[in-house]
Amino acid sequence: MSVLSGKKILLGVTAGIAAYKTAYLVRLFIKAGAEVQVIMTPAAKDFVTPLTLSTLSKNPVHSTFYDKKDDNETWNNHVDLGLWADLFIIAPATANTLSKMSDGICDNLLLATYLSAKCKVYIAPAMDLDMYKHPSTLKNLTTLVSYGNRIIPAESGELASGLVGEGRMAEPERIVSFIEQDLLDGLPLHHKKILITAGPTYEAIDPVRFIGNHSSGKMGFELAKVAAKLGAEVYLVSGPSNETVNHTLIHRIDVVSAEEMYSACHQYFETVDIAILSAAVADFKPSEVAAQKIKKKSATMSLELVPTKDILASLGAIKQSQFLVGFALETNDEVANATAKLERKNLDMIVLNSLQDKGAGFKNSTNKVTIIHADKRMVIFELKSKTYVAEDIFNEILNEKYA
């Protein structure tokens, strides 16, 4: 899944021959999981039709403030469009449009929206080579950069004039790649690696039965999604879970038993910057696993259990620069028990939730947590969705480790 997934993208199309490429650009944005709306300058319609772009974007194309031919036409609010967008990409951006943007001229809907936009703006220039190298164009580009805009450099190649040189609009794939990389570079966890555990573990009794718990894995999966959104490369070690995730930065490693989770965690721990162990690992397992299904021969059966390896404590014992986070699910003396676990296992932070709190714990889409830091500082949160809980946890980590 692209970093553009879920983003609201406003595409501004101006009157250059490269406008025909915007059909491909819209398709790439949609494929990346973005929602797209298009604004065209009136003259841009001579190069690509609004019908094409509206069909591909699945949204009406905006071009004028209102349709003079329709007395019932509503006003296209440039302020609303500018506020709607997470990203505004102007491609192609002609020399004429660049000049107007630089000087604050506002004589069409696209320019009015640009002046109202609060989001990041990307500009992909397109023009003939002499126009591109003209001092006035270079000055305008420099001015636009000083305003905080990002310029997607024009490429060299054959131009509409028949000349060969710099000025050709970057290819749609290059535009998407440039934006994705720029967004990643601005994320707080870009170039960081994170280990996250999720779900239960199943400890086999025989080929049919096992010891397990009610963990769905949702909390761990939400943590992985938030970490990826923040730019981190994530190793998600998951016990049996019906939860799914699809993101290019998330590597899912499926395990079943506590022993398998232990091995996977130790495989990746040395290379990560942060480890968050949210899995509900079984504390005990059968001392022996029957090779065949155990038959019911009497009204009772005794099962000898032995402790599983303590994954969290083992990582705490070998951690160096890693920021290690554990979870504590308690039913009584919650804060005291969680604080003791924090100290005993050499953690940097622990996330406490209680089965006494309605809406918290297993099989819920919500959770209510208290975060305790190594210095015993506590932050108490209200009941909220596990997605927002995951964001709260990462906010605490960022403030603690990367502030």
C-alpha cells in the first residue's frame, strides 16, 4: 500500500500539451488508494476532456466558479476545495500559470484554489526548453519554492516543438514516486524499523486441541498500521488472527506458538529501533504434546503445564538502544502490577489496560489505556477506538524518544 493511500489529492491541470498525461496520473493516484478531484483551467480543456478526467477520478471536474449557461448551477467554492485536499498537485504547470502563482494573480478557479490551499503543493512544470530556462521562469520557480511549494523537476526529452531538451513534464510514474518519497522523507519514523507482536499464541495439547486466549490481534495490527503511516518499516509478528493488513512497509510474520514468536522476535530485535510487544502470549504450555488426538476415557483429565519463554523479559535483558514497550492486561492492583512489570522486564514504557473497564481488552474495537513511562510518569486516556489508541501510544513514544 502506498503512502498516498487515503490521501485526498487535488490535481490542477493547466493548458499545456502534457495535459494528456494527466489521465495516466489520475489512474496512478487512484491505484495508490487516493481520492482525487480535478481542477482544470478553461484552456486546459483543449488538451484533455473533463469527461476523461471525471470518469477516471470518479468525481466531477471543476473548471469555472459557476456555469454561465445554467441558471441553477451552484458556485464552485475554491475555499472548500483548498481545505478538502491533503495534497495539491499542479501538473502540467505552464509558464503562464507559474508566473501568475508567483505574483498572486487570481483570474481562474485553479489559481483561486491555490491561494486558498492549506496543504502541501507540488508543481510539475512543462514548457519548451527556452521558456523553461528563461530568467523570468527560473525566478518564478525560485519564488514559488520560497513560498513552501515543492517543484517536481522537468525532464529532458523530445518536446512538442520538435526540439530536444529540458522542459518536458515529468512522467506520471515519476511524479507519483517523487511525491511518495517526499512524503516519506517528512515522516518522523522514516528509516526506522519497528518490531510489533500481535494476537494470541496457541500451545498445542494434541493435533486438534490447544491452549489459547481470546486476543483478536486488532491492537497490534492497528499499531502496525500507524507505524507504517509514520514512515517506519514494520516487522509484524502475529499469532493466529483474522486481522488483515496490506502495506508495503509492513512485513507480516505468522507464528502459532510462544516458542515460534520468541524465535521471530529475537531474529529481528537486534536490527530495530522500537519494539512493541502487544501480543497476548500464553504463559504456560503442556509439558508434552500428544502425537495423536487424546481420546475421552474418563470424566476428568490432568494436564501438566510448564512455563513458556518470557519474550518481553528476554528482550529487556539484551536491549541496547532499542525503545522497548510492553503491555499489561490486569484485573486487580492494575497500576502496581504494571509498574512492577515495567521495572522487572527493563521496559521503557508499558501500556496498561484493565478488564474492569467496559469496552477494553479482548475482542473489542475500543480500548482504554494508561501509559506508564520508565520514570513512573503516567498518562491516562479515555475509552477510544484502537486506531486512536495506537496513535496515542506512538505519540508518547515520539515525545519520549525523538522529541
